Amino acid sequence: MANKVTKTIQVFIKESQTIMELSQIIQQYDSEILLKKNVNGSVIEANLKSFLGLINLRLHDGDEVIVECIGEDAEQALGEVESFLQPKD
């Protein structure tokens, strides 16, 4: 049975980071990785393995998002996404 983990995080993206980098980093995971963001009362959901989906989310510093990972490596995938969106300086 596949694991499912969900976490709400606040986005802190450095100017040097790009969504393309995040997309490339998470391709190594088998899990389905979804990002959900509330935009003007509507929840927008994107598969993080879809570059177009990432662009449509238009992530900005301070955004609050829900990361949902489903699969055998869900915990590791969530950790990777969290590390990217909340980098430690």
C-alpha cells in the first residue's frame, strides 16, 4: 500500500532558485507529488512533475502551500520539496 503524507508549508524562494530546478530534482521520486495553493478562494492544484503545472501556480515568497506526496518514497519526496521551498541558509 502506498504511503500518503501531507504538509502545509510557507514558501521562501531565493532569487537564485528556479521552478525548473525543483521539477528536475523531484523527477527521481516515484511518488505522485502535488502542490495545492489557495488563490482568491479557489484551490489550484498542480502535479510537481509537470513543469506547466508549476508555472501556473506562480509561487511567491510567503505563499502558503499544501504539499501532498503519494507513493512508496512519499516521505523522502516531501522532505526534498520542503528543503527546496524552505532553504536553510
